[in-house]
Amino acid sequence: MDERRMEMMTKELSLTPDQVTSIKGIEADSRKQSMALREDTSVAQDQKREKMMAIREASQAKVRALLNDDQKTKFDAMEARMRERMRNGRGPGGPGGDGPPPAQQ
């Protein structure tokens, strides 16, 4: 998870410092698993996709377990918005997405 997304989650969900620390650990572990899977040449591409989805779902479940009921509702809404943006081709860096700002000239 990039810093900008972590900042957005912290603000929107009113995360405590302990929650932020825990979520960063969950995300670091998820990223480590994903990187290892990408480098594994013995796994077929379609299997990698399935395993990546499983890693993501497990990560989200761990994050949800740290949240109170109000935060879970907000987290679910955030995730739904992100899925919708990705579905519409406006994910991070895509047209209309939250990609990097244009270079200053």
C-alpha cells in the first residue's frame, strides 16, 4: 500500500496509531507474498492471478478484523469505490484515476 492510500485510510477511517502500525504490517506481509509469487516461474499465470486474489482477500480480512463496526462500514465503502474505479478503467494511473500529478514545467 502506498503512503497516499494509507493517509487516506487513516483520515477516512479515523485509524488509531496502533491500527496504522498493524495495517502497515499486514500490507508489508501481503506485498512480500505477492512479490514471491510474481517471481515464482513454476506457477501458471492463471494460477498466479487466483493466488494474488487470495492474498488480497486475506489481507483485507485481516485489516477488517482490526476495525470497529463504523470503520468496517467506511472501509467496505472505500473498497467498493476502488473496485468500481478499476472496473471503469480509472484505477491508479489510469484515465481519470489518482495517478501521479503532471510534471511541472
